[in-house]
Amino acid sequence: MRKKKQNSLASKYWLLILSGVCLLLMGISLISDKINGPLRIFANYTVVPMQKGINQIGMFLTDITDNFETLQLTRKEKEALQEKVDELTLENKMLQQEKYELERLQELYKLDSNYADYEKVGAHVIGKDPGNWFSTFTIDKGSDDGLAVDMNVIAGSGLVGIITEVAPGWSRVRSIIDDSSNISAMTLSTLDTCIVKGDLKLMNDGKIKFEQLENNKNEIAVGEEIVTSHISDKYLQGITIGVVSDIKVDSNNLTRSGYLTPVVDFKHLHEVLVITTLKEDVTKEIKEVK
């Protein structure tokens, strides 16, 4: 304890001595220009170097302060620029989304014009079954909007599928690529009928199957358009399903089969049009006219 006290007193004495020396040197530096003789020589060897040292330290501290202020300013400018970049990036993403949405709506408008004879209701896709494909999905319109089971659904450049279930505010759609889908179809140029069957495995290659096309003298080439037929009990006539990508004669030599490329992107469905006219109503009207 006594040793600690002695160290404390020694430190105080040294502090007083150094303070006195500093005051002395400061006093000498103030009058160094007015004195001559040995004292001036002493001042030249002690005070002047000290002044230079103090000046250098002062300049160093000033530079540090300036650099710190510059760094702070640069950091603020960087943060402001980053905020601007983030803002512009967000705006760009929104513009891209609006562009894609506009393109989709333009497709729907064109599709609406192609099937102008039918009344339609637009709807958004709000859910789908697990998997990569929109084989069955849910839309945000239902019976409150005039929708009913068996109404045809279109998007892109043609047929998407058919409504299988309806609630007041939503409906379920089964697409033409679903494994349980079978559609009575026909070739657009010759009106020869066939059956288009859904197959999700085939969709990995971007195609669906058609079969039971009569093997007659009518030539069906790759690129032929396949549409819904007049004998379908649920699908309205003339809605495009896809185009022929491959065709061959079956082993029985009586029929032909092959593959279609769908005209709808079944990986990216956002909006659809529901034709509110039912095939059975069209059939009834035709019978009444006859």
C-alpha cells in the first residue's frame, strides 16, 4: 500500500516538472525573437524543433480530421446513391412486371377478338396443384360471376381446359394436359376427327398426344392446326388446341396418331378467359332451329 502511494506521488511530481518545462519552453518561444546570446542558441536547439514538431502534429491532426470528414461525407453520398440505385431497381422491376402484364393482357384481348361470338369473363389464376405444370388450378371467379361447370377456359392462343368445380368466389379448372383429359378434336384443314389426350409426362417434352385420326387420303402434315370438334359434348367447336409436331400411321393401318405442340404455355398461367356459353346450350339452340 505504501509503495502504491509513493508511485502516485512520483507521478504527480513528474507531471508538475513536465508541465513546468512546457510552460518554460512556451515562454521562451514567445520571446525567442527578442533575445540574443546563449538563450537564443538554447531556444534554437530546443524551442524551434519543438515548434516544428507541434506544427507537424497539428497538421497531422488537421489532415486526420479532414480525412474523417471526407470519409463521413463519402459514406453519406454512397448511402444516398445506394438508396437511389435501390429505388431505380425497384422501379425497373415494376416496369418489367407492368410490361409483361400488358403483353399478357394484349394476348387475351387478341384471343377475345378471335372468339368474339362468345361472351367471356376474365379471371386471375390464384392457385394450382403441386408440380411444374398447371394441370389443375383455381381461378378467382365463381358462380357469383356467372360461371358454371363445363364452361371452356382459354388463354394464350387457344384452349386451356374446362371448369370442373364452382363455388361463389372461385372455380377449379382441369387443363387439357391433365392425365384425365380427353378432348374430341379435328384437323382444321380437313375436319377429320381425332382424340387429344392429356399426359403430364409428355409435357416435359412440350407436347401432348392425339390418336384415332382416320388414315384416309387426306394429307396431314407437321404444322397442321388441331381444334375442338363439332361432336364434342363439352367443348365448343373451333377452339385451337395445338399444332401437329409428329404424325405416323398406326400398326392397324386404319388410323394415325402423333403429337401436338400446345398453343398455351402451361408453365406460366396468370390470367384466363372463361367462355360463359355452354356447349349444351349451343346444341339445344341448334336443335330448336332445326
